[in-house]
Amino acid sequence: MTQIKFTTAEEAVKVIKSGDHVHLSSVASAPQCLIKAMCERGRAGELKDVHIHHLHTEGPAPYSEAEFEGIFQLDSFFVGGNVRKTTQAGYADYIPVFLSETQKLYRSGAVPCNVAMIQVSRPDKHGYVSLGTSVDATLAAVECADTVIAVVNKYVPRAFGDAMIPASKIDLFVEDDQPLEEAHFTEPNEVEVKIGKYCAELIEDGATLQMGIGAIPNAVLAQLGGHKNLGIHTEMFADGVLPLVRAGVINGEAKNIDKGKMVSTFLMGSQDVYNFIDDNPAVLMMDVGYTNDPYVIAKNDKVTAINSALQVDLTGQVCADSLGRKFYSGVGGQVDFIYGASLSKGGKAIIAMPSITNKGVSKICDALMPGAGVVTTRSHMHWFVTENGAVDLYGKSLQERARLLISVAHPSAQEELDRAAFERYGSHHHYIKSYMGK
């Protein structure tokens, strides 16, 4: 192991000056000891107007709280669960950006980066450390920052790909061996299992998969045991893929690029996933500018991208980042992959969601809630799946789309949606005929 000189977290964060822009590595890799030390400086009145940037992080995010108003300003690239309340209350803010371009914000200078605070594996005999579970925009931050502070942590897996960087790129080292934040997912419920089945039926042998996080992706993966030669090119994966890799279902053999490799930019899951990528040449942790570039995505055939939504209107507009005027998450990589999959030969872009909320409100609606944002436009929309079926909206007229969307809506909402579609299109003989002839 290359010899490096360690300092304390308290010493390291002294490089942060008032007015600086600070990047934090994301998801499981948020450098908690540096965050704590930075907040102590804030409490001591030593800092003001420090801008903090990151994708979503797991674990506490104290710098976003009301007590640090005027000291730290979080402008995140994605609104994670741990900063949702503070963002909605106006103490933190959000920069709308495609996940693929988060790295470009730094590389183009659109967002400055004075200090990058990251977490890395122990150095190997060649003097390289690994960014482990979180490459995303962090590599760009390392390249662009005036000062890079790295927490060296024995729990950070030694992942390959763009994750490998020379230790010489780092200015200050802090040692802190604390286990990475884990994410555990609930078992899919009956509705999610049905959605999983409909999505799995659309996945062909030899497909390259991207899917987001949570119960629906896990429900899809659980149905793929009988498939062959699947590949992974995604922004993230979690525990759901591991049984398929071990069973040889996911082997990457049908991929045109990165053949035999699983490609991702960050990970979120249990310790199992972190152990799986450790020293594993079959996994490439890559820059988000690579994983999420639609034209790179499209180089593989049969790219099947499955993403979720909060609300879909009768024309096929997808709201995925906000509930009315309140920001709930972010644009993320949905558009990158929907577009990439639709450019792929034999590719399928899928939006999947339950047809109804837990409170019984239809998620398919005549019009999005006032203030809601369109993430995936109606022209990007291809496959749409609920627990009631799968419909392909591509190449369909507005009236046909309305009929197809209503056909997979919750039965309790269909009559009202029919009425709304009738009011919208009913003056046209064509819709009346199909409406009556249902």
C-alpha cells in the first residue's frame, strides 16, 4: 500500500472558505466525518455562503437544515429523501439537470467547484484509489476542484472503470473506517408484482437493462429467472440483480459495447452489493457522462429502460420530479435512458407505475397537477405499464393514447377519465364513435 499522510477531518475542512462551492460524493459514499466537521465550523461562525452540491445522498444532511441558513446553501442536482423537507420548505434548493449532464456542470464551469469532499478505497500497490460506489459527477468534481479531500475507508469497495484514480489527484487524506450507508428495499406488494410481470414480458433475451430503484425494479428482476444473456448498462443497480448474475442470466454476452461487463455510475443497496463490486473486473463504475449519454446507451441493441412516474396525463406527459409545485426528487436519468432506449435497435422505453396512489387517487389524470413538471415529454413516451396491463403509445394519435391510457387506469377512475377525454375530443366524430363502441 502506498504511504500517504493523514490529517484529521477537523484540519482538512479548514480549506473551505466562505463563498466556496463544495461537492460531496453521493449516495452510499457521502463522507460523513467531513460533513460533520464542516458543520461544526458552520456552528462556530467560521463560514458563510458556502454552496454545497451533490446528487442524492444517504444518511444525514445537516447542512440543509434551517439552523445553517446563510451559512450553507444546498443546491442539489437531485432532491433525495433526506433533503426533501428542507428543499420544500425553501432552506435548500435544486438545480434542474439531466443526470448525464451533472458532470458537465463542473467541466463547463457552469457550477464552480472549489472543494471536492469524497470517499475512496485504500490505495493499492500502484498508488490508485477507487471511488467505489459513487463515480457519477464526483470524478468531474475531482478534476475541477481546487482542493480534493478524500476519506480513505476500508469499507469502500475497490471498483474498476472510471472509479480508479491516482492517489496523487488528492490533496488531503482523512482516515475513517465506517461502514457505508446501506439501502434496504421492501418486498414488492401485489400491485408491484403485477407491474413487474407486465414489464418482464416486454424484456427479450439478449436485452440490455436499465432500471431505477425500489420495489418495481425488484419485482421486474424477480421475474427474469428464465431469461438468457441479459446485460446491464444503467445509472445504478441494487441487490435485485445479484441472483441473476449468480444464475448466469445476466452475463453481458449480447452487448455490443462493454461486452461481458456490467456498467453503472453509482450503487445503492446492502453490503452484498458493495462486496459484489469489490475487485470485480466484470463491473465497470463509469463517469455519468458515459453511462447516461443517450448515444452511448443506444450502441447496445434491445436496450430496455424501466422508469417510474408520479403522474401521467392523457396525452402521455410524464411528471416524475414534483407533486404539483413541490419538488419531490429530480429529473435524474429518466430522459437520458428513455431517449437512449428508443434510439437503440429493438430498444424499449418503459414508464411503469401503479395506476392509483395509496390514498385511492388515480395517477393517470386528464391534466397534471398545477405546477407539476414534465420530465418525459409526450413525444418521448413509448411503453406505459400499470398493474392493469402494458400499452405502447408510440405512433399513436392523441385520441388513441387517451383510450390506451384509460384502458390501464384503475377501474374506479376510468369513467371520469373517459368523460374528460370525451370533453377534450368529443366534438370530433372519431372519438364519439370509438367512445360509444368501447
